[in-house]
Amino acid sequence: FEGKVRVGAFLALEAPATDPEWVGPFQFRWTVPPSLVKVAPDAQGHFSDTLTSGEVLESVDGCKWDRGDRDEVLRRLANFHDGLSFATSGSFDHEVRVAARACLESADTDVNQLGPMTVQWTDPPTVLWIAESAQSHFSR
């Protein structure tokens, strides 16, 4: 499995970009982070949960990221050893990363909505509000 992913990433790096694009057993759409379009049936056995279209590539070898272009993603996949992690688009982690990226790209403000949270940018940042649905992601 790891070899198919690595070889697929090397081949994709050498080829013109397409969107969506097959990389070994995965067909990715080059969103940020990359999202799954299709998964080869033989790859499903390498994950505890069934991967589905729309899930996003969350980490490679435990290293999470929310930025990076196609070539950066392919370089990481070409060198990965033992861990790919996917998250459901719309999950708590994904919502917060997308909102944080939008905050970074927008004009500076004192308070921002980060997915299910409202954060005031003090030192350290202060969480002003957390949606009930997100409470389980935090300890008191």
C-alpha cells in the first residue's frame, strides 16, 4: 500500500497537473487541504473507517497541515512511511482550520469566528463562546 502511494505521488509530480488526479489508490481534488474524490477498493483495508468522497487529507506521518500546493502534498506523499489521516470535511478540526485560514487572509480584527468558536485575540487568546456541539472537544 505505502509503495503504491509513494510511486503514485512520484508519477504525479512528473506529470502535468489534473484536477481531480489519481495518486496511487486515491483520486484527489486539489483543494486546501486536498479532498478525496474516489478511493480504490483495495486501499480501504488500510484504514479503520471507510474513506468516502469529500473527506480531506489531514496529515501525513502525523504531520498536519492546512496549506500547501499540489507539489508540496505530492512530495510529502512520495516520502511517507506509515501514516495517512483523513478527516470528514465539516468536522470540528476541519471547520476550525478553514476558519483560521480565512482569518489569516482577512483584515486584522480583535474578535473572529473560528468555526464553532468565537475568539478574542488577546495574549493569550481568549475563547469568548463555544457552540454546544463543540463542547466535547475541550476539557475544563
